[in-house]
Amino acid sequence: MRKVWIPHKSGFEFLHGLPADVLVEVADDPARLPSDVNGVEFWVPTFLDQPSMLPLAGSLPDLRVLQLPSVGADGWLNRVRDGVAVATARGVHEASTAEWAIGAVLASLRRFPEFVRARRWAPLPGGELFGKRVLIVGAGAIGTAVADRLAPFGVTVTRVARTPRPAEGVHGVGELPLLLPAADVVILLVPLTAGTRGLIGRRELAALPDGALVVNAARGPVVDEQALREELRSGRLSAALDVVDHDPLPAEDVLWKMANVLVTPHVGAWTTGMRDRIYRLVADQLDRYLSGRELLHRVDELHRSADIVAMP
């Protein structure tokens, strides 16, 4: 019997018309394995990487496809055996992640977290998005979605990618030293790779103007967290963080309490509509696999060996 392993019962409604020799098993509890891991060819792990699940990527004996529900693949790369296809959920999370980024920017500039923490009627003037210079670091699908949603706010948007695309007005990452001093808001949307780890370090943070807002919707290690914490403690910069170096952020961590910091628990892409979109993709990918067609959004061997994550 060929098996498909998914993490949600609701996924069943999208997986229909399967061959008689294909069995779909579900594990709502991430700690519960299928009744028999032998025969599991197609696996969809939980959206939030579970440490106990990661080692399974290399130990399921019959695994042929690891279909991630996330756009980033950094937690899973180099854990699967040769010959196992790893595919991401590119195309599923653009809208929700872009909405989080816009909401985080507006909430931070208008001081919403500060008002909530104060719990008293003490009006204070907030900032405004209008007229701001926004630097988007990561000019893929999510970066484009953020730029599109910023258009009505009367801002100046500059986009940065690993490789410059002059015809599209996209700068290369090597230009960051020139671009950062002119940025009021920096939105990070790059993958976590060997090249982006620590991309925004002490020198880059120091280059930002006083009062700038750093928004991290990528991965925690993209920013030198110690250097960022120093800037935040000084009050020179503010931040909106959906990710930190090590999830989850402890409840006693000072970042939760700082007036110039907005923290959310890695929910940038996580919305009520996300699960249905994921399983529509899973159904398509499973059909492609069973019919011998090419998978979408596959992280190929070149990318895996180069430690490139398929986050747009």
C-alpha cells in the first residue's frame, strides 16, 4: 500500500479520486506517527516546524516527496536522502504575509503596541506611513505583493534582490550600504541562506537613520539579533518581528515589553484561509506525483547543495 501522510483531517476533502492502492493517513497530533511509516511516499509535515518531525525527513524508508506547507525550506534542507523531491508552498502565502507586513508597519508607526501595553487613556501622536521611504529586501513574489499593497499609501518604495534587475528597478544586495541611510522602513523578506545569514548586521543597522523601523518577516538569523537588541535598547530604532533567532521567544524576554518593538509568534503567513490553499496545492502536487508529472516549486539539487531556500 502506498501512503500519503498529512497533518490535518480537513485535508481529506481535497484529496479525492486517488488510486485504490493509495492510503491517506492523518496525524493531527504532530507527535503521533502514522500507524506504520513503511510505505509513506508523500509527506506533508506541519506548518510550524516541529523539532521532533525534522529527523523523519531522512528516516522514512519509502519517502519520495516532501511537500512543505511553508515557503521557506531552511529547516528541512539537507535532511532528506538523495532522490527525495522537496517542494515548497510558493504561491500560497504571498497575500497573507504581505498583509502581515503592512499591518505590522502601520501598527508600529501608529504606536498601537504602546497603547495596548499602557492600558490607560493617554493619547500620544503616532507616526504615519504617508511619505515614508520603504526599502523592501527580497524582491520575489512576496516582496512584489508588499510593494503592490504599499502603492496607495503615498510612499517611496525601493526593492532589493540578490541579483540586480535594472529593467524592473530592482537593486542588488551589494547596494545596501548606499540604500539603508535613506530608508525609513526596512522590510526583510529574503530566504535564509549562507549568503543572507547576518545580512543586516551591526554596520547595516548603524547605517539606518534615527527612528527607522526594521520589519523582519523572513527568518530571525537574517538580522544580527544582538546588534538589533542594542539599537532597540538605545531607542534609536524600532522593530516589528515575526521571527527571532530561536523560536519560540521566551515569555520573559524583554522584547515583548519594549515600547518600540512589536512581536508576533511567527504567524505572518498563518491565516484562517491558509489551510485550504495549502491543501489545494497538495492535491495538485499529489496528482502530479502519481501521474509522473513534474512537481511545482521543487527545491532542486543545485539549490539544496548551495543552501538556497525557496522563499521568494
